[in-house]
Amino acid sequence: MFADKITLLGEGAKYDVCASCASTGQKIGKAKIGRTTPSGVCHSFTPDGRCISLFKILMSNECIKDCAYCPNRVQRDIPRASFRAEELSTLFLDLYRRNYVEGLFLSSGVKDNCRASMAEILKTAEILRGKHKFGGYIHLKILPGSSENEIQQAARLADRVSLNIEVPNQNRLTALSKTKDFARDLLAPLTSISSLIEQYPGTTHTTQYIIGATGESDQEILHSVSDLYANYRLKRAYFSAFQPVAHTPLAEIPATPLLRENRLYQSDFLLRLYGFQLTDLIFDQQGNLDLTFDPKLLFAISNPHLFPQEINTASYQQLLRIPGIGPRSAERIIRVRRQFRFTTPLELKNLGVVLRRTIRYITINGKSFANLHWLNNPRPEEFVQLSLWEV
């Protein structure tokens, strides 16, 4: 029976995307177990980059909500199960002591009402932090419609909190749910989160979008993401490509290509880490990103007046706009330039620059190397090995 619960509620939590993380050690000053600093937490990742080191589970898969894409929606006839706070905290600690998991990712369906469901989530975290002095990583989901008091308690107990916004606006939410209100259930809690986490240094918050379930464009999503970064202190956004679930209203809608999800992540990185603005991104007439070229390369192709950049004089922000150069390699270039002057492509390669992507958009010491075949073609014909005795 206990194993069945774990299987059922663990399966139900797989739709939430989580990030790599490490406990700051600030939640419990004298933690007895689970203290991860200074060495940090070691994680494993799936091929698509999802973190699998956390014990990721639902408190309950019973839900009174009617989200059209959700496998746990109230109208769906499936086995239901719930944990009690004492039961789940004991289970987690047992798994932790066996070295199976290193942190907790806890979400839940809205079982009876939001208040009761959030109370069980918070009670679980309180038992771990207060009774057992667990100092490791805890990520708590904020349920839509949660109060300021509930959000404050979650921010106090968790290293990260998150509320899934799911869609970019009310029009799209209407297509998913008749019981949720965008302003009341999503934006209001996000506003509270953004103000309350200031009281708890080290606590961050994230959100997640369902991609392709309501016909929304990439431009709509990224406009919403930019607003959350600018006005809600969002740490980062996650994107989950829609996958149809049997016996739901959206069961016949085709699955969203994972490449679209990938393009949104690439665009998000440009907005968060590379200094790009939403107006720098290139969208088609329907407001979607190109699936052939990644957004940074498409920006370079679409702005020939900005390139090539001289690698010895370009500013940090200019370097970040060059395909094949990321924040780390840009920092290394700036650091090396203080003592040396670049003269050859191989010097850049040694710093981690992806030359096959970069070489067309730079000059080195005033010289272009864009026509070097050995950089542009990974298997040039002139390097094919021939037989000694071939006639």
C-alpha cells in the first residue's frame, strides 16, 4: 500500500520541472542532518537536463481543479492517494538517510480547498526543519490562490518556492480552466511572493509554462516571462512541452515538439544572462521562434550591420551577442586581453569559444578567418584517408 502511494504520487509529480540546486545552510543555523555546505549537493540529470536528485512527489493527487491538460483533474477517473505530513516527512528522511535522495520537491493537488492542501505542505516542511533539524534543500510549490501568510511560511521554510503560471494571460487560461482566475489565483500570489521573499535571503522563486496547449505564441510567452523578471523578481522560468493525456479535453491535441521547448529555453537564457531584450528576438508572422536556427544565431544573421566584431576591442556585452561565445568565454576573453592580444583562432578555442559558430562574426587583430575550411567543415574532403595501394 505504501509503495503504491509512492508510485502513484511520484508519477503525478513528474510534470513539474525542477532545477539543479544547493542548500545555502541558512534555513537552519545548527542543522543536525542534511547540511550541504560547503561542499554542496551532488545531482544527477536526465538527458533533457531535468534534475532527478530530489525526492519529487505530490502530497495528494486528489484535486478539485479542472485544468484541461492535467492528469489529476477532478473529472478524470483515476486512482487517488494522499500522504499525511508525518507520513511523508518520515518517508523522506528514510530515503535521505539511505542516500537515495538529497532534497525534497513537494507539490500537491488541491484536495478539498487551497488552505487545507497548503497546510499539509507547510506542516511537512515544518516537521523536517523544526523537529528533525533538516538543513538540506527543500522546494515547495505554492498552490494557486494561496494567502500571504501561507506564502510567507513557505518562503521561511524552503530554499525555493514556485507557483506555476502555466499560460501567459487570462485569455489562454480560460481555455484551460473554468475555475481559475489569472489575476486572483496567479498574479496576486506572485506579487506576494516577490515582496515576501525579500525577508528571507537565499530563498528564490520560479514558475513554469505549459507550451502549446492553448495555441499561445512564443512571443506571448516570452513577453510574460520578461514581465515576471522585471516586476516580480522571478529567478527563472521553466517550459514544459505539452503532452496529451488520455481522457482529458486536450487528449486529441498533438504533442508540442521538444525543439520548440528548447528554443524557448535558449531565448530565456538570452534574456536572463546575455543582456538581450525581447525586441532583439526574431519571431515569424505568427509570433513564434524559428525552429531551424537558434535565436542567437538568427539575431546575428538578421543584423549584419553589427558584425563582424573585433575580438580584441569588443565590449563584454558585444561579445555576448556573438554566436558561440557565452558568459564564461566572454569573461575569459576580457581577462586575457588585459595582458595579451589575440592573433589566431586557436587562442580563442583554448578559452572555450565554439569557433565553427563564431568565426564568421569576428575579426582577430583586424583579420577575418571566415573562409578557413578546417573551421567550417568538420570533415573536409581533403583530409580523407586514402589507401596506399589504391589505383
